[in-house]
Amino acid sequence: MHVTLTINQAPRTFQNGMVSARMLRRTIEITQTMDFDNMSVDDLDTMVGYLVELFHHQFTIDDVYDGLASKDLIPTLIACINEVVGDMSDATTGDEKNV
């Protein structure tokens, strides 16, 4: 998974390697408490903090707010969440004959 932010007028792409089990837990926790249709400023700060955490603090909350277009913020957050949860779905669906 990756995210591209504009930092010092230049695009920088950040990669996330392994998603830990703790981040899966955090993702589930976040998705259970967030209302994406009626988000408060505090909710948004929590989500951006989650993104920073997910990418192992390679960038700051300010980097996200200043380096991502407003129209891309929510889609980026949702895409990252879906990728983490999608990895969980991929791991739980498999060849049922081996169960």
C-alpha cells in the first residue's frame, strides 16, 4: 500500500510494508467508531493520525493535511482501511477442504 503527499512542492510516495496484527485491530476499532457521512473535526484528526500510524510515522499529521488535496483525503483513508481489512478477508477465505 502507498500514499503520495506533496511535501516541499514535490510529490513523495510512502510505502507501507507489513501491516501488523495490531494495526488490523486498530483498523477494526476505527471503522466501528467512525461515521464517514457525519465526521467531526476530532474524528478527522483521529483518522489522519491512524494513517500516520499505519505508515509507521514516515510523515506527520501536518504532512497529510498540507500535502493531500482535500478531495483525496477521505478516499485515501477509505482505500487504506479497505486494503487492511481486505488482507484479513483474503486470509480468511481459502480452500475450505483443508479446514
